[in-house]
Amino acid sequence: MSELSIGVAGLGHGRTLLGANQPENSALPVRVTALCDTRQDKLEALGREFGIDALTSDFDELVARSDLDIIGIYTPGPLHAPQILTALDAGKHVMVTKSMVYTMEEIEQVVEAVDRSGKVLLVTQSLRGRYDFIEAKRACDAGEIGELFMAESHYVHDLRPVYDYSPWRVEMPQDLILGGACHPIDLLRWFMGDIDEVHCYGLRSGVAPDYPQEDNFVINVKFASGKIGRIANFLGIVHPHEIPMNSLAVYGTRGTILNGAKSLDPTGDLPSRKVTVEFSSERGHASEMIVMLRHMADCVLNGAKPWVGVREGARVVATGLACWGSLRSGMPEKVRNDF
């Protein structure tokens, strides 16, 4: 099998996977060949634009297609668990957007189903596909900034425009820790390992008047290694000028990396210098999804280990659930990692 076929359910964020069908990505061994969405106008418009005839509003019908190797699940978050289970039971590999699932019971069901099926499940935590973060991870793994002892990550995003084109986030509503803070949680886990304990504060700002729950969070983190970290998840705000939506700072004994800039300690025999990592020409969610599709193909065709497989995804969700526990109790909360 030299080329994989993917059917995509949910054509909001899921439409970014259609970049696989662009001429400039012709070397990618994955093609989107079927689409599923409950909005008939969007379904038909994207089908025409990309020359895809296999269109349906029924997820079960999508999964039943024998010509699909992978199901991409980009539907509203509360639908993820049953759809993952349906796809795995049909013998499909799964790409799913964050949050993988939303409850501890769903975590256990999906972990068991992936193990039973032997199929690949990849949670497409999109920041894993950003080139400045990839380069930062390479530099840290190479010891270029010494031993890591602290990290922080911010997700700062005025979600009001997002609510306008995906109203389910207000109506259901979307959980903005599991569906928002999952970005910085995953980044910190990638660089620093398992999270042992969290302490979370949160509030509803009212900036987005229709969103009914807390939408701004500060989370302190203690890693299993004893190192520490911090997360700012500010989603009910007026976006501040020139503040990036996603940021990452990693602190080591010989230097610090902030997004694409590496600063080395000028003392002793180390030169004082700052190195800026240049962005690739591939940018944004669409390019991050191309990176994810390339990785998914490597997992399915060559047996590569998923960057965020079912157990990594489970630990991200478990961290988010612990944040909610801490927010409600006012106390630090332990994170379950034994998946």
C-alpha cells in the first residue's frame, strides 16, 4: 500500500486536512477521498472545490466505506469518544483533533479499544507540527541549554470569532480546559514529561457574553521529575496587540528558549549569544496538519510511534480533568498517568 485514503468528518477545522490534496503536496502518501458534515452546503461546496464525490452527512456511512484506511474526526468534542470507537470497530486507523475525549470513563474505553484493534490513533495536537517548537525540542534533547528545570506555555486567544463560525462551542458548550488548555498542557508534557500535580484558578470574564463557563485559567504545574511549570490559558479576552496566540518558554541550566529564540548563559566559557530559529514557509493550522498527515502515514505504513498516541492523549485529558478538580476544590490535584 503506497497511498492511504482518509475520510474526514467535521469540515470546520477538519477542512485543513484537504491540504493533502493540493498539488504542492502531491508527494504526501495520503489523500482525502471522502467527506462528512451535517452542513450540506459546506459539504457540497468542498466536494466541488476538491473534486471529491464521496459525500455524506452520516458518520456511520463514512466509516462503512471499504476504500478508506483512516478516519479523521474533527467534529464537536463531545462526539469524539463514540466516533473513535465506531471507527476502530470498523477496522480504521484514527486521526482525532483535541481533546481526544472528555471523561475518565471515555479514556479507559478508548485505550482498551485501541489496544484491542491494533490500529493507530493519533491525536493531532497541532503545535507538535510547528517548526519553531520542533527545533526547540531538538535543541533541548541535544542538551544545548543544559538540564531543563522549568517551562511555561501560554494560549492567548479571543475566541469570539471562533464562536461565530462554530456555535457548538457556546451551545454545548466546549470545555476550555480540555479543548483549549490541552495545547499548552501537551507542549509542557512533550518537553518536561508526565505532570504529577496541578493547581488551577479560573474565572468567566464575560467578554464573550454568551459563553456560560470559565474561560480564563492560570495553572501551576509540578512534573513527576519534581520540576515546575506554568500555563496561562486566556480565551475570554480582548487579544492584546503583538502577543502571540501560542508561546513556549523552556528554562535550562545553560540557557533559555523562548519560542524560536535561544539565549545562552554568557558566564564562564559559554559565549553570550541569541539564536533565532527561522520559520519554515509552511505556517498555520493548514501546514501543521500537513506535518501531522505525513507523520500519520509514517505510523501506518512504517510502524512509527505516534507523537500523541492514545496514552499520551489520555494523559493530556487526565491533566485537564485534574485542573477542573483543583479549580473546584481550591487545592492542588494529583494527575492520573497510569494508562
